[in-house]
Amino acid sequence: MVQGKRKWGIGPIKDFIEQHGLREKFDALTPPKVATVAYRDASFKFYIPDAMTDKMQLAPLLGWYHERSLLEAFHSAVDSIGTICDLGANFGSHTAYFAAIMKAWWVQSFEPQAHLIDVIKKH
């Protein structure tokens, strides 16, 4: 571990959630736990059932698009005419970005965790 940097584990997620009152915000989402994120003239609805334990799913609860700066860099470097593969798709935010923002010709999402495949299917 790099000195001065803290590894993001379950403890830091719980601390962050508590410090920002996110448990209450998450509990206020009516089932099925969908958060809306506005980004680039579009509105995305993300199913985030694991936001209290998954830092990636926590981003939409905060109104953020997960890894937006990384996706913007990818967008400027990759031709969207081909196939884009989202490996380890988690809850599908990158897949949605490739399809809706980049207008990718074809997007393939791969997620090894069965639970998260069900999450992606709900988008």
C-alpha cells in the first residue's frame, strides 16, 4: 500500500456513508432502489441495491456518474464504430455510457457475479 493512502474497504465505506447521511438517502429510495443521475443532456436511472456495501453503486446515490473522467478519456480515445466490451460490468454504468453517450455500435457486458447480472438486467 502506498504510504498515506488508505485502502478502500468496508470500514471506509461505512464511515463515508455515515459522514454524509447516505443511509437515510438510500432508505428513502423506494423499491427497487433506483437512483437518477443527470449527465450530458441525459438522465440515467441506475438500480443500486448494494450501494451500502459497493463503492461503485454508491456514486449514483450521490448524484455522480461513476468514473466519469475515465469514461470521458476513453470516449476521446476509442472509436465507437466497433464493439466495446465492458469486462466486470458491476451494475452497468459503463455499459450505459458506451451505449447512450458514445453511441457505440455494439456493447458487450460481462459480469461474473450472478447477483450483478440480475442488477444489470434491471436497467
